[in-house]
Amino acid sequence: LVDALIQAGTLDEARKETLVARRDFPEAAWFDFCLAGIKARTSSRAESLALLETAIAKDRNAVDWVAKVHDFDAYRGTPDFDRILSGGGRVRP
């Protein structure tokens, strides 16, 4: 459902559903990743990167997921983004 809402561009509804899913499945990296993508699309850079870092900490496969979406294109090649993908540290405020 969350992925379909994101693909349809209904980001507010996708955000709400993702927050519910994160509450119901706190161990699942997928919902942190989805919310990171939503935040990236809505120009919430710091939140997006923090959520992405959380997703990768839960599941290193999230690094591969990043390569399959365009949500993070604006961050590619930036120090914080590269640090997160390499597992090298926290997002700086």
C-alpha cells in the first residue's frame, strides 16, 4: 500500500500510512526507507537522511534500495549522503 501511494504521488497519505507501519513494525527497515524517500521528495533533507541512516542500520540491503529509486538523486555525491551509505557516521544537524 505504501509503495503504491508513493508511486501514485499521494505523498501525504503515503506519509500517514508509513508512520502507522513504522509503529506497527518497528524492526522493518522498509518503512524507514519509504519515509526517507517521502521526506526527500518534500525537501526535508535532514529528516530524510536521518531516516535513511536508520533504515540502513536496520538492514544493509537498504543501500541497494537507494540505487533503485530517484528520491535521493539530489543528495548523491554529498558528504553526508556518502557517509550514510558507507555506514560511516551520523547525519550532522
